[in-house]
Amino acid sequence: MSIEWVNQAIDDLRAWGRARGVVVDADEIRLLCDYASDYLNVNELGDFTPATFDELLLSIYPRKVIAPPESAPETVAAARTLVDFLQQAGAVGEEIAAAMREELTGIEPKLPEALADTANFGMAKSLFSSIGPESLEQSVAIPSGELPDLGEAPCDCPGCAPLPAVRLAEPDALVAELANVPLLAGKPGKAGKYRDLEKELRRDVGDDPLQMWAEIVAHIVERDTRGTVTGSAELDEELYDLFDMLYRLRAPVPVSVIGDYLEEVADAGGADLGAVLDRLAWCGMVAVEGEAAGLTPLAVWGLREHYLALGLDAPQAADLAAADATGLIEGLLDGMPTELAEEDISRWLAGRTPVTAAAELLAAASGAPAVARGIAVTIVDRLGAEAEPEVRACLEDQELRPHAIHWLTARGLAAPHLSQEELLWVSIDMLALALPAAEEAPEIFAENMAASGPPAHLIEEMWRVDHPDVVDVLELLGRSLPDGTVAKAARKAAFKARSRAIR
């Protein structure tokens, strides 16, 4: 964006308004010019066309700006003032100006709906998208286990590679599932030797079916099975590492990733990946759904028993549905597969009325770090209008007020306008959510920011905000923004923010 032409245009606009006694909403018109410059290749006033206003007001503006639907007339009025200025300044002719006014007449009834569309969520949606492609609409993505590098097995030492906490199925459900394992049901399969193993183990462990299963899992991952599991002795030797990494991930992975790993760690000689996965499924260790595969609940339970037998610390994940709001948030921050997180959140909410859930979550969010606050307001965003009293009470909380305004506005409830200071604060608050993910995947963050990052004039003012993460956010923008001019503005603002903190 060329900041210079926009600054000059706003100065000329103010002078034009004073000379004619016209009230000019310079801030709103600056925003329109900024976005036209950033996204619509408008590099001077004469580049505005009727189509520019359609794209600007019905597509870009709703995605970029936190604004309630009732503010739409103010925005259209500012656009009309801009058209008057364009015509009288000689930037566009009378015919084009008339076409622009006709376009704005058609836009005016559509803009409130565009601003109210929860899929748009204004600036917040833009900033949340910088967290990464997994981020939820108008919310914060719950941290989850990342796909590990399957090229190298993790260290077995519990001191340098602690095992994650896992959720175990109930014992009764596990026992019932044993009946569905083909190996134990005596169904034919290529790993038929395990039918003899099952009989032998049953003699050793008596009638405890889960103990028998634990022995089978230990045999599969530790003992010399000589190819009876996968069909390849070489691949059988790699099963401990493969299962260990799937256990640590706690989520299904693409079948192709498993195939790549097996090809790298062993000279499989063109082993049939489908046949290998069929064998592992026959043994009850993996479940294949479509193009992904993961450990079965029985495999997770059996591996944990094996780790415990080895003396490793293999924690069991708490049931977050039984926790208080702080425990729920902390548990989600520890990271877990998305499906499991969603299940815990749903059960947690089911045990409370909307008013009670909102009260507990917002109390836990008050004064919390940005990521914890983001998770709390994400869950509150799932609640209906019944939670209004508790959300409205947060208008008195400086940190929660911008989130409360969005919540109320998205449900068509009366809400105040965000001030410029609040807009700056919530922009930093949401960008602060991206800090951990941005450090891990700076390229993805930079790509998302290029598509939906905040404009330069907003970044230039962020240093004034009293937010604990302001310096970190601005330094991140300074490193990540692909536009050199805007990145430089972020670095300057970071310097000012540090100086302000020192004083």
C-alpha cells in the first residue's frame, strides 16, 4: 500500500470539507482508501470505479472490520462523501460519479446483512486466520497434537521424551471390544500363529481378558515375531517405534505418512502397505478409516500398560468434562486431538445451564493470558442468547469488553460500538493467540498475514496499547509481514512500545 497517497488524499479531503462546510468522516474514508489500496489495486483517487465500491463494501470491509450492522449507514454515508470529493476534485467525471452513487444505493440495504454474517466476524476473523488453517471461524483453535516427524524415532528415555497423557476407554467397553478383534475371535488371517498364542496366554493369565490383551500387545511390540505380524521380519522390528509415535500423536494420521515412514526405516522391498495395515487391523492394533489410520482404544490401553511395565511415566488424561472452567481451559491448553476436545467441551457444557457456563468461563478468562482467554471466549461463543446477562456484565471488564461486544452484536443484541482504543486492544489480543503457532510455523503465519493481516495505519498505532503482549506481537509482525513497508512500520511500533514500557 502506498501510505503517501492515502495520507495526501485525507489531508485534501479535510481541506475540501472545511471549505464547503461538509462534515467529513475522515477516519472511515481513510479505512476505505486503505483497503482499496491494499486489496483492489487502487493507487490513486482516479483508480476508484463503481465496481470498486461493490467489492470494497460487500466483501472486504465485512471481513476486515469489527462493526455492528447498525453502523452500515455511517459507512455508506462516508463512501458517498468520498464520491462527492472524487467528482469535485476532478478525479472522476460526472458520469462515473453518478454510476458510483447508483452502486452505493444498491449496496446500502445489503451492507447490514454482510456485517451481521457471523462467517465474516470482521477484523477478528482476519486476525484469527493468522493462527493457521485449523483455526475455527470466529474462534480460537484448541491446541492439538501436531503430526510428528516420522523420519526419526523418539528417544525412549522418559526424561527427554515424556509420554503424553492419554484418554482411556472404560474397562467394560474395552472388554466388549475384545470380542470384535479378529485375532481373538478366531477369524482366519495371515497372522494365524496368534491363535495359538492366544490359547497359550489364556492358560498363563487365567480369565482376565484385559491382562491377556496386555500380554499380546507386549509380545507384538517387544518380542521377536519374525514377520508374523506385518509379513516382514524387518517391518516387525519397527513396530515399537511406529506404535510409540502413533501413541504420542493421539490422532489418526494419513496412511501415506505411515507408508513413507516404513519405507524410510526399513528396506521393505516394495511391501504392500495395504496388506500391512490389514494385518495390524486383524491383530486389533490399528483402525483404518478412509485415508487415515490410528491406534484402536485397545491398542492405546495395551501400550500404556506396557509402558508402565517398563517403568515409564505414562499419565492418563483427566476427564475435562468433570473439571471446573479453569481446569477445562488448562486441559485444552495442554493439547489434545480435536475430536476429543470437542467431546469434552460438549459434555462440559451439557452439565451446566448457559448462564452458569458463561459465568464460570468468563470468570476464568478474566486476567488470564491471551491464549487462555481466547479458548474461554471461543466456548462462550457456542452459547445462545440465554447467556446474555453474564456476557453483558463483561462490558465492565477492559479485557473481555471487546469480546462481549462481538458476542452481543453477533446475536442481534444491543451493544456499544468498539472505540478505536478497544479495536487496537482486541487486535493485539487476537494476534497474541497466534504467537505459539507462528513461532512453530512462521511460513504459514506469514502466508496468512499476507492475505488477511491488519493494515499499516492500524499497526502504526498499536504501540500505544496497554497490552502485555504488545511488544511480542509487533516484533512478530515485523519479522513476518511480507510487505516490507508494513513490516518496517511494525518494527518501528515495537521499538516505541519497548521504549514506552521502559519509561
